[in-house]
Amino acid sequence: MTEEHFIEVENLVIEAGGRKIVNDVSFKAKKGEVVALIGESGSGKSTIALSLMNYAREGCAITGGSIKVGGRDVRGLKGAALKDFRGKTVSYVAQSAAAAFNPVKRIKNQIVEAATLHKSMSRAEAFARQKELMHTMALPDADNIGDRYVHQVSGGQLQRMMAAMAMINTPEVMIFDEPTTALDVTTQVEVLKGFKDMIRERGVTAVYVSHDLGVVAQVADRILVLRDGEVMENAPAKDLLERPQSSFTQELLSASETRLLELQPEPEHDVVLEASGVLAGYGAIRNGMPQYPVLEDINFRIKKGQTLGLIGESGSGKSTLGRVLAGLLPAAKGQAKLNGRDLDLANAQHRRKQDRQDLQIVFQMADTALNPRQSNAEILGRPLKFYHGMTGEARRKRVLELLDMVRLPASLADRSPRELSGGQKQRVNLARALAANPSLVICDEVTSALDTVVANAVVELLVELQRELGLSYLFISHDLGKVEAMCNEVMVLYKGREVERAPRDRLTAAPEHAYTQQLVAAVPQLRQGWLEEVTAASAAGPQTYRAGQ
Amino acid sequence: METTSASVTERRRLRLPNWPLLSMIGAVIFLFWVFIAVFGDLLTPYEPGEFVDSWNVLGPMTADYWLGTDYLGRDVLSRIMTGAKYTVGLPFVTAALALLFGLILGVMATLLSKTVDTAMSWLMDTVNSLPSTIFALVAVAGFGTSIPVLIIVITILYIPSAYRNVRSAAINVSKMEFIDAARVRGEGNMHIIFREILPNIIPNLLTHFGIMFIYIALLLSGLSFLGLGIQPPEADWGALVSENMVGLSYGAPAIFAPALCLLSLTVSMTLMVDAVSHQKKDR
């Protein structure tokens, strides 16, 4: 191959406040190739991608190295030339399309904006091209969907429209910055397919930023593995996936695989939580029905030392169930028994202190679940005093024990949660629940804000604690891998109703309900060509549950 | 990691030096005025009511009378120093009172039922819609002017803005999951207010206190300028400007000095507010 490299980045250095956040990064891409940047949060992957547009976030500066796109020196571009380059040669697809579109303007007007702004074509031409792109992205009713507003389309559709917006000037380079991270897996498949078709059809050179190896395996020709701003490995996708060289890549690969953790056998009796006929929703309640029902007719029981997994896409009502059980949202109907005592689902004011102590909830966002104005010792000390009346030395001792239990050093006790990393925060969050000595812990998406390796460690910790303390969990997640790893039994929710319940091994091996089948099939796998298989299969399949349409 | 966390704890211990230079200058000026407000009466070079130089009214700045003499030949510096307790003290007291009531009502509105919130917000908006100077004028005309009347009227006028500020800040905090966590635990409202919400809205409260202070200082000076605020023989800075109006055409320091003092007071407060609100952003 004598083909010229279209993107050439050499010895790139980006600094923030005197610290090198990207250090000596080099990579090349031929025309039409897709290069993936993969790494954990803080690895500098987005920063590198943005530097291709000669853009550095506030407080950062590109201080060394060269960036060439199509033979042009990007770092030398200034003023009008840079503006022209950004709109026409390079374009950007951001993670959250919902935040990138203006909600009060019709989508098509926003899509053609880049074209009319750069005067690259007339308005009429731009609208014609907009329709064409909507077809390329396989959007339903492609001719007219652009007339809609943001709230009238689904998240996956909006993400594809954002790609269409980026394509309007037929750029030569596209930057995808975690474009499917905010989407459900079932939606992700369609969006990835759309991206891939478009890249191939239009011969675009792309840089794809992601933390998900499974996703990257589907779209990339070459993968760069980054860690703390440095390249750990740079290899063609196939080689990297099959024969990873660096130990960090191997770690990432093994972390993305689902490992079934060893769980406790099911006891004969000892039902910890039993719920039946739970119905809940939002809005005024009339004749026992809320105005907007979210959950209907939910029944389950969790035995001692067991974990029930709750899986479903966003809007399926899984978090609502957690909030109802925790007493944050009153249920319209339904009964529950906790350790044999009635648990009031309709009015949390009537709950006994013992009930509150036995049932604890751990929230998804450790950032907002810990009061930043309190130290970790105060956060953990409060439930000790509240439930067990502990004070002084005894409380301090127990706080340190709790930190040890979640594998955190005692030196963190007097720190503020603001000083902790995401994984550490989530451990403190968990320790607070453990402080109550609960029998059941509701884990609401506790791993979804964490990097893969850190999330796996949290899941392992949960299982260890379960073994040590005989805890039961209701584990709410959208991540099938995590649910499979640690749940004895899994309930699949779809639009507020249970569609299937099965032991973990049966669920992925032989899903019965069409939605579960689709869900299982949509989890990206670490091999190339998986995307094509899946989309071919779903096109042939008789029944498809379409998300959000 | 180690070094950054060390510097964070240090910052918490010594917060002032972390302010930008301008805000530090503001703090110095403000503390100077607080000092004068407290001890001004004891430190005046002359009796504030004494006609020290009746032959030379509206006189220039001299070694004897640093800021000149006023329209009756009294020492301007001494009068400014005794007036400081009104111009600095009254806004301080009223802003603090308004903030206290605003805090109680605002937090109640967030935590009690939606009906209480709506009713309270309507009431507050009603009060807020009254033009403050006119309302103060009417109240002073009706009840006569005295320091207690001024304090009550101005406090009532500023409760709504404090209430709005506290309520919006408290609502933001109360949406956080750590509040949910406290509720699930079964905590009472008092714990949630004092331990969970309040520490998180203190920067907002400080900022708003500063802004109210500035507005109230200006409103009080305006009232005094119109002759409805502090009554003679006592005088705050607004009254000093007003009584020396004749001096305007002579360029007498007696009229500019109190005006500049008022300016330096409000600007120094603004600079301090800047520092607090920036810190809030850094959080």
C-alpha cells in the first residue's frame, strides 16, 4: 500500500496547569479508516480527539507535537481558516445529543445550520441533503422526521440525527466522542449500524472515542489503548483483540468479559423480602391508579444471602421499584413483607425504625449521594448513631471497621468525599448502607458511573460482603454482564411489567421472551463482525421489540 | 493525589489568603469601616456637633480639618466617623435579620407541603412587587421615623429576596441523593435542614447577604438624603450629603467625602462578594 496517511499525529503533548494530561501520543490513519481511542475516564482520549480540531478545553493547551489532517498542519490554523476547517473538514459527534440540540428549534433547521453558515450550499440543497442523510441513517419516516422537535424523537434517533448534522458538509474526518454511551444496548445496535454504514458509504476517516471495547471492536480498524495520557498499545483492531501485547490491554479485555462469580446456594426458607402486586407511578392517584403508571403488578421474593437482579432499559421502571421499596415514592397498590413484618409501601411515615434499618438503598451517583460538606467519618457515623446509638470511641472504631470492610484505608475517614475517586466514593456509599446492619440492600445502578475495571471490583466486593454478612441484594442495572455476574435470579422489566424471570445461566443461554432475546443479543461482543450478525438476525427475526418508538 | 488533598485541607483552614488580591483589598476596606463604625464615636478628633470653625463654613481640607468643614462649620471627618455606625451598622443588622427570616421561611417552603410553598411564594412575590423606596417612604410617613421603624420596614422589604434565594438554593440541594438517603434512613426535618442542607447553601447565603447589604446601605442613604432616615442631630452619610448640598457649587469636600465613603463601602462589599461566589463555583 502506497496510500498516504490522512491523519498524522506525532508526539502530541497537551498540558493542563503544568501537568501533562496527554504525553507523547502518535498515531496515523489512512483515508477511510476508523481509529478508536479507548481508555478509562481521565485517560485523555476525548482530549486527543478534540485536538484534531485544534481545540483544547478551558485550562488545557496543546504544547507540543504536530497534528496533520489531509496534509494540513492543524496547529497552525487560525481565525477564519480554523473556522472553515472545523465546520467543513472535521466534524464532531458528542456524547449527549439531547444536550447538543436546541429544544425549541426544528431538528432539520439545526442540521442544515452548518451548511448555511459556511455557505457551502444553498438552503434548498442543504435541506435535500438533510433528507438524504436521514435515509442513510435509517431513520423512520426519513423525509419528514426533520420537522420534529427534540422531544418528539427517541434518544437513539437523536444520536443518529446528530451524526447526520455532522455529515452535512461531507467532512473528511469525523470525531465520535462516546456517541452511544448514553443509550440502551438495544438502541446502541441500531445507532452503531447507522454510523458504520455512513462511514463506509461516504469514505470518511473517523476517530472513535469510547470506553467500551465491545463497541470499538465493531467499528474500528485500528485501536489505541490509552492510560493517563499515554499510549499503552497501538495495533490493528483484530490483532489487539486477539493477541493483546500490553498487560493493561489484557486487563481491559478480561474486565470486559463476564465472569460468573460464585454465589451462595439458595436456602430453604428465610425469605427476606416478599412483594406482591406492586403498582406505582407518578401524578395524582384516582381509583387506585396513578395518572402515569410506571410499574404494574410486580411480584417477587428474595431469600437470605441471595441476589435478585432487575434489568431493563431506561424508562422500564426498574429504579422506580427501588424507590418504592425504599419508601421514597408511595406505591398505589401492593403489599410487601420484610423479614416477616408488613412493610408499608403506601406511606413511608408508617414504617418502623427496624424496617428502615433492615432495608438500605445505595444510589447510583456517588457524587450526589454523599454530602460534600461532611467528612467520610461523619457520613458513616450518622447511621451508627441513628440506628444503634453509638457515640465517641465505639462509633469511631466501627467507622474504621466499615471502611476496612469496603477495602478503603482508615486514613480516608477524615477526608471529604470530594477528595475521593469515583470508585472510592461508591465504596463509601456502600459502607453507609452497611453501617445500618441491613438484611437487604437495594443497589440502584451502583456500577454504571464507574470504569469497567473499577465496576468489576465493586461487584466482587458486593459478592464478598454477601458471603461474609449474609446480605440479600436487589441489584438494579441495565448491564446484563454485571447482572449475570452476581445475581442468582434475574427479573427482566419492559415498560413497567415483568416479561421474564429466570436463573442467571438460563437467562442468557435460553431467553424465552422476545424482548429478553433482543436484550441478550444486543450486548456487544468482543469480536469483529458481531454487529453484522446481529443486525442480519434482527432483520430476519419475526418479532422485534423496538425501543422508544 | 497526596499533594492535592493536602492543599485542600490547608485551604479549608486558612480561607482568607485564598481570595484574589482585589477581594482582599475589599476586605481590608470593609474591615476598616467596621472598625470605624464600632469605635468611631471614641476616636473623633472633634465633637461631631461642635461648630469648630463657624467663620469658615464648607471649608477645604486642611491639616486641622482633614476633610474640611460642613455648612455649619463642623468637622466633616468627625461627622463621618460618628455616622458610620448607622451607614454600616443598620444595613448589617437588617440584612442579617432579613436573611434569618428568609432562611427559616425558605427552608420551610422546601420541606413542608407543596401548598405551604405555593402560598408562601405568592405572599413573598406580593411583598417583592412593592417598590422598596416608595414603601419605605409611606411606612416612615405613617409610623414616624425612628431606628426601630427603619429596621422593621427594611427587614420586611428584604425578606422576600432572601426567601427566594434560600428557597432556590435549598431546592437544588434537596434534589441531591444524599437528602434521599437521609429520608430513607428516617431522619427528621431538623436533621435534614441543619446537617444536610444548610452547610451546602452557606456560600449562597453569604453572597446574598453581601448583595442585600449593598442595596440596603444605598436605600438607607437615599432615605436619609430625602430627610426620612436618620434624624438630626444624628446623621448618617446620606444625611451628610443632603445637608451639605449647598456646597455642591463650591466643590466642598463636605459633600464629596461622605459620598466617596459610601462608594468605598459598597464597592468593598462587592469585591468580597465576588470572592465568595467564585469560591462557590470552584467547589
